[in-house]
Amino acid sequence: MSQETADRSLDFVFKSPSPAIKIEFQGGEPLLNFPIIRYVVEKAKERNREYGKDLQFVITTNMSLLTDEVLAFCLAHDIHLSTSLDGPEDLHNRNRPRPGRNGHQLTVEGIKKAQAVLGRDKVGALMTTTEASLSRVREIIDMYLALGIDGIFLRPLSPYGFAIKNRQAEKYNVDRWFEFYKEGLDYVLEINRQGHLFVELYASLIINKIFSPFGTGYVDLQSPSGMAISAIVYNYDGDIYAADEARMLAEMGEKKFRLGNVYQDNYEDVMTSDILLDTLEATLAESAPMCNDCGFLPYCGTDPVYHYATQKDAVGHKAFSGFCSKNMKIFRHIFTLLQDDPEARKILLSWVRP
């Protein structure tokens, strides 16, 4: 991204009516262009003197280019770091190969170094489940525990990008992934029973949807979809996408959810474009076939990019929806725990934000 594109993107960012804005740098590897990160952070904070918004920053990085200079800048500007950690060394390196076969080593060293400088609460990690992960959920969770990370998001593969290019998304189905998830959540509850606070983050989102009056902010559990109204992506070339998944879909040649370009369009036109408004209208779960009479409707959401990628339709036929099947299985399991397991209920309720 050039400075001009960054400036035009910031013009859009600060037109948002939201009192809180989080600017997240993603890639590829955003630290390959650390000067533009520095530029955007400094310019955003300068502009924010006028707007007075709650302004936050996150860099999503594989940690391979993390330097003392980067960490000093993050410390000075209260920037959080997020990385990918798929589990033990052999599993992580298999999932995320790189020259030198030292991706896991660099990631773990970077996490530890960042924790020491920024504090543990400023460093997060996400995992993605491949076929090789399915029998190793306890080892994956143990890796997070060993690094002092207080939660894990057990995520399935999404049908975009490398997951499609490498055909990984075809190698297991929702039923098999749910067995992985269920074993993982049961292990997380076991860890909590032993007196160690550790959270499965997707279950935490759902528990908060059930018991809290406040929104989670999680795009995929909103009705209508949270695309563009909760998160929006400004690409390096100035293209604007309704979600990061929409950007990944565009990299595969499908630009259905491209909303415009910072050089050609203005904020008002983008946010009132037919593609966005039509998608939001179509993803109102209360009027979607098979969602409108579902008992889990108040806790669920919709994912138009997923459904378009898998069914060529933003609403999707729910009977054939992996998104729907996954959520219904998780909801049923969580409600069963809440009803039948008093100790699990106590732990899950402790994850509700005050």
C-alpha cells in the first residue's frame, strides 16, 4: 500500500460514525511494509485529535520479521499483535511451510519476545484446523497453555485462498470437525476445573450472545451480516471489500463483494451501494428461509461470503450449509452442557463479560 492509498483509506475510516475504530494491518505479511504501518498509525492518531474516537491498532503477523524497532513502536503506540499458531512444531510447520522450515520457532520466539515487551494481554494467536490437526486438539491447546495464552479459537478451514488451492477444505466435513471441537471444548472445561482460567473463544462468543445484553461485535454472529457495518477492508490497491473473506474470494477471481475503490468512490456511495444494501437485506436471518423458525435464531448470524463461495448464493440453502450445520451442533452441545452439567455451566457463565 502506498502513502496516497493509505491517506485515502483513512479518509474513509474517519467518516465512520462509530465512536470506536480498530485499524488492523493484515497481509500477506504486513511487516514487509513496516514504514506504511508507521505512517498509518501516526497519521491516524494525528487525525483523531479532531475526532476523539477510541482508536486501536492490531498488526497480524507471522512474527518472522519482528524486530526490536517494531516492538518499540508497538509499545509506544499501544499496538496489539496477533499471529497464527496451529499447535506443536511439526503440525504448525506442516500447515504453514516456509523456507528453512522454522516457522514455528520464529512464531514462538516472537510471541515470547512480544509478551515480554508489550505484556501478555497485547499478544494473541489464532489456529486453523487442517486434516492433520483433527487428532491433536489437546496438544494444540497445550501449546497455547505453555505460552501463557489464556484462550484459543478452535476454527475450521474456510473455503477461500490456500484452503481451496491446496484442497485442504475438502479433506474433512463438519461432523468430523465438530468431534474435534467437542473434544477441545471438553478439554478446556477440564483445564478450568483444575483452577486454570482458559477460554474457548467461539463458545465464549455464543455464551455472551445468550446471556449478555451487549453485542459481541463478531461479524458472523450478527443479523443482518456484520459485513461492512462492523468491519471493512481497504486493500493495497485501494479496493474496498465488505469483509476479509470477501477480499480472499476476490483473490480467487470472484469480486461480488467488492464495494468500490478509494480512488473512484466516496464513503457515502460505498456504504449505500446496492451490493452492500442488497446483501444486508438478504442476510436478515429473521426473514431467511429455515432461519426464521429456528430455535437458535437469537444467537446465530449469517455468512454471505461463505454461502456464496459454497453455493453461489449469499443466503444459501440452510439444509446444505456447513456454516449452519456447524453452528447448530455447537449450540446444541453448549445448551446441553448448560442444562446437564452444573460445573460446566458455572465455568461457561464465568466467560460472560460484565
